[in-house]
Amino acid sequence: MTRDEWVAEGERRFGPDQMKWRFVCPACGHVATAEDYKRAGASSSVVAFSCIGRWLVRSRDAFGTGPGPCNYAGGGLIGLNPLDVDGHRYFDFATTEAAR
């Protein structure tokens, strides 16, 4: 997928405000928006790349049990990020119905 295709899909699902776009962690299934990452103090470069749990006081292990968010890092040894956007791996968009 190209960046333009990715942007078009995000806008189709969630509208033009990218801060409202929702992504699902491939390790724990937690859904977060870019706005959620910003509120957690994470850099914009990690949105849809690592789980938001890495920036929260309480999170679970990525390959443990229990509800998310988790500490999954997209750049780690086990790369689960399913979406290739111009050679970079990202989380899938969440469904528009996904609960937060």
C-alpha cells in the first residue's frame, strides 16, 4: 500500500482528522487513536507502530494474558505489524465499530 492509499483509507473510515484515526494493536487488540498516543506522551513516530501501553503506567506484557493495552514494540524481534505502507510496517486500522 502506498502512503496516499493509506491516507485515503484512513479518511474513508474516520474522516480527515488523523488524530481521530483508530488503530488496533496486533498483540493485544487494544484500539487507540493518534490523539490517545499524544495524551500518553508518546512521539508521533510510534503511532500505529508500538502499542500505546508502552507509554502508560499500567500495561500488560505483549504476549501475556489479560486485557490490553500492552508493551508491544513494533521494532522488536517479533514483528507483528501487518500493514506495509511504502516499506514501513504499521498496525491495521480498527474497524469503525471497534469499542475503545
